[in-house]
Amino acid sequence: MLRGPGAIDLGLTVNGEAVRVHVPPRRTLLDTLRQSLGLTGSKRVCDEGTCGACTVIVDDRPVYACMTLAIACEGKHVETIEGLTKDASGEGERGLHPVQRAFIDADAFQCGFCTPGQIMSIVALLRATPSPTEDDVRRAVAGNLCRCGAYPNIVAAGVNAGRRKK
Amino acid sequence: MPRVVKSREEFEGEVYESLVLVEGSDLPQLDGAEHTQIAHARRRIDGTQRVSGHARYTQDIYLPGMLFVRVLRSPYPRARVRRIDTKKAEALPGVRGVLHRFNAPKAAFRGEDTIFREEVRFVGDEVAAIAADDEDTAAEALRLVEVDYELLPHVVDLEEAIGDMAPPLETDGNVAESATHKRGDVRKAIRDADAVIDATYRTSTQLHNSLETHGAVATWDGERLTVYESTQHVFGVRQGLRTALGLPFSKIRVICDYMGGGFGSKGGVGKYSIVASLFAMRLGRPIRCILTRDEENLAAGNRSATLQQLRLAGKDGRITAIEHTSWANAGQGKWVANPTGPTNTIYDVPNLTSKSYKVITNAGALSAFRAPGYVEGTFALESAVDELAIKMGVDPLALRRKHAGSPKDPMGGKRYSDKHLLECYRIGAKEIGWERRRSGGLRGSALYRRRGIGMATQIWGGGGGPPAYATVHVNPDGTAVVTAGTQDIGTGTRTVLAQVCADELGVDLADVDVRIGDTETPYGPISAGSITLASVGPAVRIAARDAKEQLLGAAAGVLETPKAELRLEAGMIVSKGARTRLGEILGKVDNNTVIGKGGRHPNDPDLSQRTFGAHFAEVEVDVRTGEISVEHVVAVHDIGRIVNPLTARSQVEGGVLQAVGFALTEERFLDRATGRVMNGNLENYKVPTVRDVPAKITVKFVDRPDRRANNLGVKGLGEPPIIPTAGAIANAVANATGARVRHAPLTRARVLEALAVAGARA
């Protein structure tokens, strides 16, 4: 079905909930998440697929949301950093995903701007490789830049999260 | 009663004398007893917000009715803007406002009276700004603006700008002396020397590439301006907005809750903040002006490229003279960092002449970049010291040891408040295995790989000083909130301030929260110069003590026990044989909030507060490709007391990583003919990735409180770890291969070139 060029309605699942958005066909998944759905955890850093700060999971695969059109995600399952936390009402760290907890324990972030993307890359890795080696983690986050240079701790957090999940 | 006292503070390599307002007396130095929080590894108190995506950065502020601004930037390095036609742009549906030099109100910015110049002076200079309902519309409207430019002669390259053929950009020329220092008699020392080296070093322009670009969101309620801005200094932005807009301080509020990196580049107001504010005041709607990655790399600052000439003389196993001349490409900057700063102060060399020049070009203005000047200067100086040692036939570390032990600043003559540089050398040499170092390098892991070891020294400020204030509010339930006008730029400021408060107050860390990044709080300094903890920490400690004294007074009344018999520990009021929860005591006083106040007291003006350190590097060089593999970096720092060993280690690792970028891969390319940045993106500008991390990083601290620095005995750590790494790597490469690469970054091409030169000599 040909749609556009004006704004179109489309349906997708975001963090387990069915949502409908009304966006132009050229709108990226990143801008749709941030502007239409208020999910600002995924960051816009390069907007051209070179930094990984917008990484989300679509049907179990990590993708750059800035390089993915929202319309291409119709009917798909999109997971963002906001969807990892089971129960945000719980005080402090209860409800955090094991990878999120591992990041805090290993001090795997400084300014935190790349952190949601790093975490989503590692969450996707753990689904395919539950007990990753250091090199597995490096490969998983090779496309996620961290200007503060928290890489050693990010790698440690990824390995520790794998151990913790077992 | 508050009183005015003199203080002496160092900031980014310069010393400032100031008058500050203080109240009461400073606390005595933290004693050596066991502390509940200080010196313990603590996870960040804002970790949950940062890993859950809930931390709100400036970029995440979307307000109802908000308009999006895009900026039209000059495509030419130098031109006169003769005419701007915005009719077509304004006719585009969704466009709500246009600003340019013919319709914008005067707004003072960095010594000029407008933010849209008649003569644009670099590719990226602001020409016009458009506010529209959404980003796409604003971007489309930019393409419809017609500008008539009269092109003018330009120069963007540092060495070209120094030369005779360059067009003069300022009436007094392109080159201006910015700093100079002289002691002893350099000429005589060179005449009498056993060995002299004379070498030219270069460093390329480094781009900050903070992941969150510069930007602001402004709102105007008809009376008050509120600006959310990604900044290292909310009070600095407020000052800049007052200057630009003429509003009183009382009507401007600046907020920066979380920020995605600055590394020195977010020190004050930007044109984007002024543009957002002007539109907000004109249109009465929230305005968002956030730079794109491309704009970030044109117009948001950089570390100056430098050209440095060094001449060193040696005699009887010592360095007898240094002559250091530096030229730095300031672009359109109004200031320049000083690469000769470390030369003037690291070693007690008796004869020294240094000169530093600022060079104006048609490139974007420099801005401070993590230890500005010191990174560039230390690379050159420490390379030269190794070159001299090799020529003299002495061990490079042994040569440095002879000049690094002085307890006095050789430039100003003042005593250091504390100094353990020789201890840094001892620890570093042991960790890297310096005794394995051979003058011809070591065998690598393959025939075509050579291995070598090198090191370099670091000096920086980081002593901090007044003014910095804090309050500690203790709530009726016994929880506490620290309030201070500082920022957490990723260094962990919230966490260390909470530790200082919890420790002094006697409550659990979980019961302390921290509110920062808002001009509605007590004044705090810029988060730069590695001064935050040493400036704000002592004020928080005094505020916590003030609150504690009041709490013990309240407890004495409630418990009918003399105050002197009471203590506050882990949230409990402890008296002889009894423990009562603080919340229980406060619950008996009607809805009472206890407020403690603290201010930073001045530094001892007779002392120089400095940080010291040394980095050691072991590398392998593939002599076929010129590729450098950094196998091990040992970073040793003398920064006084370590408050949080966990976050301190992270700072050092991050500094080493950013330094590896400066040393090996990062350089901006400017096209000389068009003045354009050719790699203003994260694809072609090579920021280190996880694959570029050295195989091993060892972090060590001397960890002795600087008892003469401030009441916590702390100094700063943000900048020191980026300073000496490039020099250590270059020295290791020279040790491995005999090839001296005198231009950072040490790209493969430069390494191959140096190998060819070394091969031709051999």
C-alpha cells in the first residue's frame, strides 16, 4: 500500500505496549521515540549512524534508531532503555535490569549520554550470548562511542552482567 | 560577620589574585581517623537516573508549544554580508521568526555588540537563525534564505597565517604575544653546554566532540527568562545572558541538571543561548536551539593546533637551559592557552626563556579543551627532554629526577603546598618495569614489531579556591539535601559532595541527596580547571558541620542532655548509652528544617597549590605499517586525598583514553582553499572506540592529603590524566624504533616518515 507523502498513521509495539503515531514517512524511529512518544532516553548525537547513542532493540536485534525509519518498524517490537526498568516506582535500584545494575556497580559511565545506547547493545548481546567474553562485549559495543572513555568499565559491566544472569 | 579577604587561585595555568567574602573560620583539616564515606569507593548516587534513561539532559527538554531553531552559517571563511533576503523563507508555512544582522537587536557577546557579524570570519559563523514549528521546517527555510556575500581574502592554516603572504586579519597583524617568561641566562648556558638539542614540534587541532552538542532551551514568561543549557557553568551563562540581553540577574535563571560532556568547551554563554533567548522574548514561546554534530565541529570550539620550537641544553648530567617558543592557532578566539606553562614550572632548570604567541585565523574560535595548552606543551617539552637525554647518553627518567624534586615553584618562587612527584616516578617505574628498558628498544611479538618504554611528567593546578558556597538542609525525617551552584559534567560531583556531607554530618550516604546545576542555588564556580571538588567540597563540609551543630543543639533540648555529650553517627543521635534516630528527634520539633551554610575559605597566598603526576607507556610499533599498539599505560597521580577511589580511577582511565585520541588519531582537517572543516563528523574525525583502549591501564595514586590546600586536603583530577600520555607514547615509540615523531597525532603516515628518516640516518 502506497502511503505518504504527508504524515501517516502507523502502529508499532514500544516496550510491550501497542502505540499509534502520526508522522511523516521520512521521520526516523529516533525522532519518533523522542518527540512523538516522549522517550528521550535514546540520544541523538550524530544522527547518521556513526556513534551508537540511539541504539534500541527492534525484534531482538540492536539497531541505530537514527538510521531506521519509523515506518519500517510498523508491526515490530521496539525496546528502548525506558523499557528495561521493570518497576520505576521501586525506590533506587530495585527493578533495574541486570545490565543497568552492572553499569552502576562497575562505574561504566561518566556523563552518561552514551549509556542508554551502550546498555541496549549489551542487552541484545546477552540474549544471543548469555555469558559473553570481554571480546564479545567489545564487539557488541564497537559501534558505541563514549567520549568520556569509560570503555574499560563498560566491558567489565558487560561481562559481569552475563555472569550475574546465570 | 562576613569579611573580605585576599585569595590567590590558579586556574588553567594562570594565577589570579582576588578579593573574596568569607564568614566565620575554616574547619581544621580533616583528621586521620577512619571516615565513614571519604576514601571509600562509592557508586554514583545518580547512577539509577543515568542508566535508566530518566536523567534529563538539555537535549531532552521538550516543552509545550516549543519552536525549533536552526542557524544559517557562513559557507565562506571570510566575507562581508551585504544583503539578506528572507522573504521566501518567511513565506514557508510553519516559519515563526527570523533573526539576522539587519533585524536582530544589539546583543553583546565576547567584546562585540552583535551575534550576527557584518564580516563573517570562519566557515560556520552565524549569519541568520530561523524559528519554526519543527526542525524539518526550520532546516528547509534555511535553504530559502538568500545572502549576498562579498568574499574577502582569508587564511586558516597556522603556519601560513604567521608568514608574510597572509592577509592581515586584525589591524595589528595575525600574531600577538600572549605570555612570556625569562629566568637566568639561556645564551650562556647553551654556549657552555655539553649537548644541545633543537627541534620543532607540532600538534594538530583536536575537536571536543562532546556527545551532547552545545545547545539551549529558553522560555520567557513576560518577566523572567529561564534557560536550560548544556553547560559547565550555570552562573557563567547567566552572566553572559545579562551582558547580551541587559536583563538583571534576578530575572534570569539557568538550569543544567544533567549534561553530556563539555571537556572545557561549555564554559559560558553561546550564541545559540542568546538566539534562543531573543526568540523566546520576541515570540513568547519556548525556543530550542541545539547544534547539529556538523555545527558542533565548526563553531563550538577546539584545541588549538600548535607549532613549537624547543632548544634544550645539558651539562654534567643535568638540564641547564630551555628555550621554548610556541604559536597556537586561536582561530577567531579572543584568548589562547599557553603551551609553555608546563615548561616554566615542571623542572627547576635555572636558565629559561619562553614565549607564547596567539595566531588569529579564519577558523572557528578555540575553547578550553581539558588542560588547554598543557597537553600540547607537555607533548613537545617531554619529547625534547627525552631527545636531550638520548643525546647526553643518560637515562631519561634519571635526568628528570634531578629537576623534579624541588619543593618550590621555579617560576614564582613560592613553596608548593605539597608535592610528591618523585614518589610518582618511583611508583610508575616499578609498575611499568622501567628496569627492562634498553636504549635500543626491545624485541616485539613479531620480527617486524619493535617494543619500547617511555614516560612523561605532568603538572597542573586543581587547587581550587573561593568563591564557592553550599547549604545543607536537614529535613524532619533526618534526610539531608546538599545545595550548591556547581555542575556534574560526568566527573561524579554529586557523589563526592554527598560523601563529604554524609561523612561530616554523620548520616548514611543513602540519606543525602544533592541539588546542583541551577542559578537559584548558592554560587559555585565553573566546572573546569579541575577545581570543583577542591572549591565546593570544603564549603559542603562547613555547611554540614554547621547543620550538625544545630542538630546537636536541638537534640540536647529534646533529650535534655548537655550538647557536649551528644554525637551524630549514621543518622543516630548518640549519647551515653542511648541511640535515638535523628528523624525521631526532629519529629518532636514542629516541622523543622535545619539549614547549614558553608563557604570556601581562601588559599594560603604564600603557597602554590599544584597537582603532579607521571605516565609511563609501553608500546609496540609495526615497522611495516607504522601502527602503534599501546600495550600498557601506567598513570600515577599526586592530587591529595582521594575521596572516591572508584570514580577517581574512572577519571584517570577516561583521561588516558582521550589522550590516546590526541596522541594517535584525532585531528581536524581544514581545507586551506575553502576554509571548510573536512571531517566535522564522527565518521572521519577519529574519536577512540572500545577497540582503541590500551591493552592494560594501571592507575595509582600517591593518596596523601594536601594539608595546606584546604580543609579536605583534596585537589583536582579532571585534567591531569590527559596531560602526559602523548609524550609518554612518543617517547616509547622513539625508544622502540629510534624514530622520533614530532607531530601529534602520531599517525601511521608520520610514524613511517620518521622511520624512514631514522633508517636513512642509521
